[in-house]
Amino acid sequence: MKIKTGIATAIVLGLLILSMNNQQAMAQEKITQDAGRKQLGEFAPKFAEINDDVLFGDVWNRQGLCPRDRSMITVATLIGKGIIDSSLTHHLQFAKKNGITRTEISEMLTHIAFYAGWPNAWGAFRLAKEVWADDAEGDGGKASFQREMIFPIGEPNSAYAKYFVGKSYLAPISKEQIPFSNVTFEPRCRNNWHIHHADKGGGQMLVCVAGKGWYQEWGKPARRMVPGDIIHIPANVKHWHGAASDSWFAHLAFEIPGENASNEWLEPVSDKDYDSLEK
């Protein structure tokens, strides 16, 4: 079983590297712009050329800052100068495309208000609400959370809903070699205490890929989980895992092969016990 566990660990490390490489590649994807030529190509061709080829073609593609960081700087600068017109709308749309979430833009504008002026922030908020309108509050931040990670959230985890407090989602990632899935929890969602039984081998491995969560074994203090954390759960150990109260949470779940393996679901984690972790 050490060999199989070693293979699983290698797979996890490979996936994490792939995820980081993909995220870096997305951040470094070449930015192109043709708005200058479309709007001013005939009236001011040189200005259009500089806008499209120099500002966006060269400056926005320089190494040292990713497009997401450049979007944050640009939005803050425009608001600081009192520019809260269509130019800001364009850069807010660009910021969203570059990965800035509804929560982040709200926090950004709140912070900027104290330095750039309250009226400027109010004007920017009106534009931002329109740009992020599709990230409805009704989804509880689900859409924003999906953009934080490379793996899909998947479908409601209906088959196991009775073993969870709150809503969870399941996305099978691979069925080959060692099958594994991405499990996503809304804030405060957690599964019941449970045990992965096995006569030999068995157990489970978790890899946090987004958000913040908790893992706890019976009789031991809970452990906070953040992206990159790996939890090795031995067979026959009573435990639970789930999201923090203020964050969505997702982890990859690897079921380690074992002899006579089975899962036993037990009592829920009470609100009292859960809330004590957040204090």
C-alpha cells in the first residue's frame, strides 16, 4: 500500500503543479486590444496605434506584474483621478475578466474611498454593480468561488446530502488508476463524523484546492486547511471535514484502495462544536 499511496501523492503533486502552471499561463496570456483602431482609427490613427500596440500590446504584457495586478492598479488610479465614466467601466470589465471577484472589487472600492474620496467610490460602485451583476448575491458567492480554482464545482451532492450539514457539490475528476473527485462546500457546510474502514490499506487523502476549511480527527484539535494543504487520513479513524464559516471550500478527495473497504457515516458535527472552532 505504500507504493499505491506514493503514486497517489505523486499524482496530487503533479496536479498541483499543473494547476499552478495553468493559472500562471492564464495570467501570462498575451493581451491584445483593438478598441483604439475601432473607435479612432480613421480620426487619430497614431493615437489608436499607440493605445492598441504600445499601452496594451507592450505595457500590459510586460513581465513583473500579472494582468490581474495591473487591473487593480488601473482601477484604483482611474478612481483616484475621478474618472468614473465609460473608461472605468471598460477597465472594471477587464478586471473581472482578469479574475477579480465581486467580493474583491467591493473591498477594493471600500478601501479606495478613504484615499480617493467618497463620491468617487460611490460612482465606481454604481458601475461595478452592473459589471458584476451576473454574480448574483443569491448564489452565495458560488460563481466567484468557481473562478478561484481550476477544477469544476460540479453538481449538487444529492446522493450524500443526508450526511452533510449545508450544501455540498461533487465533480468527478478521474476514474482511472486512483479515482478522485473535487468536493466543494458552501460556507459552514461540513460532513458528518465518519470512518473509512479497511482490514488493510484504505483511508483517504484530501488536497485543498481553494477556500478555507477544517479537518478534525476524533479526540484531536481541528486543523485549518488552506490551498496546498494535504491531509492523509488513515483507515479506521473517525473524522470530519468541511468549510470555514466565512469561506467556500474545495478539496480533492482520493480514496486509497484497501481490503474490505467501506464507509461508516456517524453523527453530525453540532453547531456548538463547529462554532467553537471559529472563536
